[in-house]
Amino acid sequence: MERKILVNQIVKYLKDNPKAILDDLDGLAEDGLDVNKDKIKAEVLNLAKLFSIFWLGGRAKEKGITVRDVNAKELKMGIKVEMEHSPNKIIATKISLDHLAEDSEYYTKLAKAKL
């Protein structure tokens, strides 16, 4: 199963079952998802790690930088790049802002370097 689909299924399950605990996610594997229970739990832990990073801040938060403070074109480029790593636009935006807090032309330079 594609990771993005799995993560979306997990997020939907957690949204629909806000009191779920990690062992409850075993039901996802039993509900026809083509993935084993350990992979589901690993993705949940990855999501928790990402949420912690997101929640605690980052460079943009430290510097007081918001979407209003960066070049809109650069931010759009950043979100597109970061969506390759995260299925969540809010997280992609947050990561983009953190990079742009370090270098206001981060994504232009990344594109020129063809990375």
C-alpha cells in the first residue's frame, strides 16, 4: 500500500475515533487494508513524531515568521516540494516556513541545484 494512502487512512481513523489507543489500530489491518499491524503502528509513531516537531515550533516560530512574512511564490514552491514528503498541507507549509526562515530563497536555490 502506498504510504500516503496508509497515512491518510490512519489520520481518518484517529479523527473518527479520538479516544483510540495504539492497539485499536489493529482493526485497520483487519478492515481490508493491505498492510500489516506493525507497519500501521510504525506510521502512527512517525505521525506522532511529526506532530511533536510541528507543535513545538521550529525556526519560523523562533523568529516570529508567518506566511505573511515570506514571498508567496517561494512559499508555494516550498509547499509543493514538502508535499512530496508529507501528505498533509499544514505540515508541508510549516516545514516550508522553517526553511524560508533560514533562507528566504531556499526553494529557488533548491530548484537551481536540481535537488
